[in-house]
Amino acid sequence: MADCIFCKIVAGEIPSEIVFKDDRVTAFRDIHPVAPTHILIVPNKHIASINELQPEDEGLMGYLFTVERKLAEQEGIAQSGFRSIINTGPDSGQEVHHLHLHLIGGQRMRHPMG
Ligand code: DGP
């Protein structure tokens, strides 16, 4: 997608601190971290949000979480715990319309549901 900032990061056209990359996904540090570890894991192919997922994306979505587990171990937060967030649409506050999994950890967080 020509105007997608995360497609440009995947393509290496915009600099970012990439922590993992292969033929299916790219993971890089969030530009505005909310915790000591804040990594975004994105599919290399453009998918705007969960609303646009197709049946053939099932394996890819599972793989995003496999990469997240490895990165949590790499960051040393697998045992202390971490939060996984995927925002979808206006009410969630989704700002970038390229599906991304937030891996957030390294500090104690308040429960998000009140
Ligand atoms: P969301 O609200 O779920 O769409 O989160 C978008 C996240 O993307 C937000 O935490 C900030 C991050 N972000 C936006 N632009 C850039 C960028 O150019 N580089 C990096 N590394 N992160 C970005």
C-alpha cells in the first residue's frame, strides 16, 4: 500500500528499530513506547485490520503470536508477563491501518477492564 507507514517500514523505506524480520512478519520498536518493552509485530503483507482478515490469513495470525512469544523471551519479559493488544477501528483508537500486534511489558500494568 503506497501510503501505509508500516508497509514502508517493512520495505525499509522508513527507518525503525527492527528486532525481527522474515518473509512473513516484521517486528520493530514502537516510536512512542508506553512501557520498557513496546514492540509492534506486523504482517509483511498489507492487511488493514482484523476486519479485513481472510480465511487464508489464519496461519499468519497464529505466526504473529509465535513471534511475539519468542520476542517476549528475548526481551526477558516472558515470565514477568506482558500484554498483547490489537486495535481495530475507531472505538479502539487504531491509528495505523496496517494490522499490528502490540507487545507491551517490562512494568506492572493496571488491569485494562477497570
Ligand atoms: P494503534 O493505535 O494500535 O494504531 O498503534 C499505532 C502505534 O504505531 C502507536 O503506538 C505509535 C506507532 N507508530 C506510529 N508511527 C510509527 C512509526 O513511524 N514508527 C514506529 N516505530 N512506530 C510508529
